[in-house]
Amino acid sequence: MNKLVIPLLACIACAVIVSVTAVSVRYEQNLNKENEKKVKILAAAGIVTDKVDQEFSKIKTLYVDFETNKLVSIEDSYDHLKASSNPELSSLVPKSEDIAIIKRRENIAPIYVWLSDDEAIEKIVLPIRGYGLWGTLYGYLSLDSDLNTVKGIEYYEHKETPGLGGEVDNPNWKSDWNGKRIYSNDGSVGLYVTKGPSSTEYEIDGISGATLTTNGVTNMIKYWLGDNGYGPVIKNLGEEIKNI
Ligand SMILES: Cc1cc2nc3c(=O)[nH]c(=O)nc-3n(C[C@H](O)[C@H](O)[C@H](O)COP(=O)(O)O)c2cc1C
């Protein structure tokens, strides 16, 4: 029996050390995660800086209610991705509409807006997500002041294969997005990732060997910029901002 006391005490001591360390680094981990999110939002809008908090303080975070397509107020700690798995804070996406394969859509989502001194929209960043080949890609899409011209795209989490679908992180591929158009003349989302090199303002270069990932990218753009995503709010954002 006595032989067990020392190993048991050692186990308890190790467990305590691991728990204390895990708790003490959690705060830093959350801070790093928050900082990484800000870096990606800024990068999507074409801003690369080491003064992340300073640049981020120029952005207004607004919240879109997808049920009413209006801007609403919500506490700053709101986490739309957590909300998307909470049945009280999200809705099931009908299969026929779920082209991005997200299953549930949060009822309220943030948008990040740069406003001029006279409250005119300079640019915005929208969170987007959708299924690729191996899992969900999470990212941000930025639009210029006309809310129809792309400024940039950034993914911060995905499971696609490095060198194939993982090329969504390649700066050369991302640079093809700048200046492309979202909406066709009939108001529908016209932007898509083509198989070969892009040749129109609605086409993004394909990634060879990664058609399934790029189909996922096309589908998430169509979903989030379409009528079931940010589309209706984007088309009325100038007016909505005047009312807040
Ligand atoms: C190990 C492995 C990893 C792959 N990873 C990806 C990927 O991340 N994204 C993707 O679209 N296709 C990936 N593929 C290829 C797909 O299975 C499919 O062949 C491809 O998407 C077709 O694209 P293509 O028409 O451009 O050749 C992978 C294939 C293998 C064998």
C-alpha cells in the first residue's frame, strides 16, 4: 500500500501543475486568438500593420439581424460562431438553400465597417464560412465603398491540403480578388472561382488540383452575399447606418 503513496502524490502534483498552467495560459491564448482575428480582418481590407489595436479602433462593429435584415444592438462579447451552434440563437438552413453547407446560420452576425467623418461607408469586412473538401473554411471578405467591388479575402481556419486547397492562403491567389465584382446587373451574386485563369471581372483564378475547395469558396460567396446572407443588408447599408 505504502508503495502506492509516492506515485499517487506525484500524479496529484502533476495534475495540479497541468491544470494551473492550462488555466494561467488560457487568458493569453484568448488574447492571441482575438489579436489574430483582428489581423485577418485588417488584412482582408488590405491593411497590414503592426499597430493592430490602433488600426482596429478605426473600425465600427455593427450587427446584422438576418431575420429582419436590419442592424441591431448586441453586447460586444457576442460570439456569432458560438451562436451558430445554439438552437436559440440560430436557425436551421433548409437543405435547398444550404449551398455553403453550414447547417445552421446564426440569427445575428457582425460586420466590420470603416466610416468617414461624415458617416459615409469607406469599406466593410464580412465574416464568411463554408465547406471545402475536408472541412469548413472560415474567413473574411472585404468590399469597397460601393459594396460591390472586392478589396480582399482572408481565411483564418481551414482543413484543406497544403499545396492544393490550402492555396487559398497563397498571396498570389488572394491578389486576384482585388477589384473583382460581386453582383451582376440583375442583382444576383455573379462572382465565382473559375477552373482556369480568370478573364472577367466576375471570375477568380482557379486553383489547379483543388476544384472541390474552390467550388466551396464559390458557394460560400454565393450564400453569404446572397439573399439569405448579408445581401439584403448590403443593398441598404447606407440608410441603415443613418438610423443607428
Ligand atoms: C491527398 C489528397 C488531398 C487532396 N486535397 C484536396 C484539396 O485540399 N482540395 C481539393 O479541391 N482537392 C483536393 N484533392 C483532389 C480532389 O480529390 C479532386 O481530385 C480535385 O479537387 C479535382 O480538382 P481538379 O479538377 O482541379 O484536378 C486531394 C486529393 C488527394 C489525393
